[in-house]
Amino acid sequence: MLYELNAVGSSHSLPVYLRFAQAQRHDSVMAVVSLSEFMQVYPQLKLGRFLDDSDHDVYSFYELLNY
């Protein structure tokens, strides 16, 4: 399974982080792992907004984004 974080600022999107994982891993787990790794690898980049579906509606996700 591929989990992808994209930068979107116009009609185009740019992948900024790619993470491969086992297919049985839930999207919410992949989101927390991917965002955590992304913020460690690229501390100079800040998230302005994060848009996703209801699979990512977990408490640990909100804690991570509220850094």
C-alpha cells in the first residue's frame, strides 16, 4: 500500500512524502506514522491545512497536527 502526502496550492499537486506499508494497515495508522516521519525529516516545512476523509478522524491524529 502507498500512503502519499501532497502539497496543493493550485490546480496541480506535488507529492512531498511517500510511504509504503503492508496492505492490512489502517489509513489512520498510516497517517499518524507518515505525518510524524514527515515532520521529523522536514522540520522546516509547516502544514497549513490537512484535508482527508473520515478514516483519519482519530484523537492521536489531532494531537499530532496540533504541535
